[in-house]
Amino acid sequence: MPETNNPPPSSPSPQFPNLGNVITTDDVSQKGTGSYKADYVNWCRTMHLLHDHAPGWQFCLAYYVDNSHVWKAPNGTAYVVGYFTGPNGERTPDFPQAIMDNRNSAIVYEKVSARDLTDSHRRCLCTAAAAQFGLAWQLWAREEVENPHRKESALAAKPAAKIEGIADQDQPLSKEDREQCLGLVKELTPDNLARFCTDFRRDFNLASDAKVAPALTGVKHQNWMTKNFKNYV
């Protein structure tokens, strides 16, 4: 194991801030459209919440070798190690975060770019804050976030009328749901769109040159997208 110049954790273990109930719906942003929105708190908002609710605590990336923040895993892929320091010399445990590409696959150590590192720094900040302080843990656990306005939520759109004698998964999509699915597909990058179409054709036994949009018509297709779409963004 290479020698590092990181300070050892404080002893005994200090009491870390508990920020488990800090976020509200006002802090939550969304990526994607239609039925495939992902909730998250962006890194700048995370820092603002830390400044307000955990003053004096700062996020740091640990050094690997040669003053580099990029660490090398045994299989040659890269990751960063984050931790927080407190106003009285406290230090949280190390929190590793893989440096990943747009497919959420770990990047080879020698191929990490400055953009890969800075993106991973922001991701590690948010995940470490959730792990050590409980900040925005609800999003990772898919729990409901407190609505500060306490308004009744809008009524959900009415589902398409069911056709008798047809199984639920074989029911057709409503016009609105189909438009949402198609709109999301249109947002994919060319490479991810090609992978999406290939996998969709394979799983629904379509010809290799079949057009996907006309075939995306049923609840089973929407369910497939709900389960798999994260693999293409």
C-alpha cells in the first residue's frame, strides 16, 4: 500500500452532526422527464445546507501518492476517498467513491481526466454527507421528503381505461404515458440510444432493424423502461 500524507482520524470518535431531517422538497431537484425522474440535491445546495446546519465542517479528498487525489484500485480502476473535518479537529471516516463514466462503470486509473475527477469530487461530497451526517438520506432510501408548504399533492393523471380480457402488462399505454416514454428516449445521446434500441429489440423479440418508437406502445414496454432506463443515462 503506498504511503499517504493524510491525517489520522481523531480519537476518541467525536459526535458528528445529525442532518437527517434537514432537507425539504424545496432542496430537491430532478433529472429526466415523465415517469423516469430521478430526485437529487445538487452539490452546491448540499454545501449551502452544510454551511447553515454544520458550520465549520469542510469536505476534503484524501491524497493517494504524489499529492494526487485519484486512488488506484487493485484491478486498475480509479476512485476518490472523501472525508469531513470539523471545527475542533474532528475527522469522519474515509468514504470511497468510484470515478465513473456516463454508464456508471469505473474508469481506468490512467484515463481519468480533470472533468472525471471534479465530477467525482462533487458526487463524493454528496454521498459522504449522506453517509456520515444523514444529509438527504431519504433520496438514497427512496423515502418521502418533507414538503415545507404542506400542500395537497396534485392528482395523478388518470390511467388509460383497461381493456377487458387483456393482462395488465399487455394493456396499451395512454397517449400521455407513451409521449413521456418517447420524449425520454429522444433525450439519450446517440451512443446510449443505440444501446437502448438494441436491448429493447432483443428483449421484445424484434428484428434487428425494427424501429423502436412504433413498438413502444404497451404497459410492458413502460415497465421495462422503468427497470432498465438508468443503464442508458
